Amino acid sequence: MMLPIYVIALKKSKERRQIMTKRLERLGLEFSFIDAVVGKDIHDTEKNRLCSQKRQRFLRFPLSNGALGCLMSHRAIWQKMQEDRIDTALILEDDAVIAPEILDVLPRLEKLKGHFDVISLHDMKGLPLIDIAEISGSHRLSTTRYNNIGAVSYVISKKAAKHLLDLSLPAIFEVDVLMNRWWDHGLQTLLVTPQVVNEDDSPSTIGYGEAQPVWPDDTIIHKLNRRFNRAKDSIAKRRLFVKMMAKAKMRLKAASPDDMSFDVLLSAPLLRSTRALSW
């Protein structure tokens, strides 16, 4: 049985929905649309409740309307997973371009259900990768020392979704930044390489479109706090990275220790990836 697939798209965005429908139907994949939240339509009083002032200690600009709407859209699926008791799901944004190789990758991730938190099917090109495990002759699960691998396409467990639900409001970070702060929330964020999902050239309609706002009251104290938190995050990533990789590897190993047909090569040494990431 294939993982349930949810596509985030604006209800009024008929063209984007048609494009995504064609892309998924071409591969024979069943899916459901989730209506994206329009950030600019959220009342200011509600925005003040949803957004945390702590953000100013980490980032030099407030959360934009588009970013807030994007976060709330992903949260809607995380919440649905809890209510409908969905143990694992694939979430796609409306600008995802899906490679045929996904038909081989998804069943393999289905077999690993219960032994991972978040696995991205898309990654930011150019980031150095370290391989964790081989899931087929052509694809691996990898990780990156950097925290931004995007949220355009990812498989997430129900438990991880619940953890992110609890952490995400009041909002400090954009959804993709939040998901990948593994040293902070303790979730392991892996990615499939080579990627099986890319982004098209059209801007996504679910957020991030408008000009970035600025803090009206930014002070030297806020700037010092941001510098301190950047340094603290950097130290935490360096200190915890090896432990995170080891834990991810052991969780995957426990998934199918006797299943030779699945061929998860967990005994191989970790490798720095220099492979091309395009497909």
C-alpha cells in the first residue's frame, strides 16, 4: 500500500491544481488536495497570537504573511494525521515536479515506517552530503550539516508531526527552518539522494511571495541576541551531529535486520557524497 499523499495548494489556484493533478496522475499516484492557508487573510489579532516575539532573537525580520500561511498549511496536514490516525504521509507543495523514480523510492520508505522522523525527497543543491544508508542500487538516505533542505516534498511520521505541532506555535521559524532544526527539537531529518522531487520554475502560490517585512523596534540588544543564538546553534550542531547520524543509522538498522531483499546497507562506512543531485 502506497503512503497517503497530500498536496498543499490554494483553493482558488485552479491552474496549479491542474498541473499537480497531471503530474501525479501520470505516475498513477493517488492524492488529496489540502487547501492552503492565505497568510494575508489572517486577522492581525490572530497573527499576534500565532507569531512569537522570540523570533526577533533569532532572525532580523518578522515572519511574513506568506510564511505564516505556509506554516499553517503544513500544520493542517500534521493535525489531520493525528485526527485520522495516519502513521506516515507524503506532503507536497504546489510547485513539486516528481521524477518517475519516486515509484521505486516510496515503497522502500514504506518498509521503513516507524524508524524515521522526516525524510525529504528534495534537497537544496550544492550542500555537502553525508550518506547514512542505501535503500536501493540507485538511492540513499543522506543528511547535511546545514539545516535548510526545504519543505517542498517530505515523508513524515505521525509522531514527528505531533512533535512539530506542539513546537510550531507561537511561530518563531518558517516551516522548513523549523523542520530542520534537528539539534533543537531532536527529530532526525534525512533526505533521499539523488532527489526524486524538484521545484518547477513557477513561484509557489502558497507563500513567500511578498516583500520581507522589517522589525519596527530593532535594537542593539536584539542584534546581540541574534549573534549569540547563531553561535549557540552552530556549537550545538557540531557537538550533536555525529550522535544524530549514529542514532539515525541504528533506527534504520532496527527496521528490517533480517530482510535481505530490502538491502539497507547500514554496515558500510559513512561517505561524503559528491554525486550529482539532478535527475
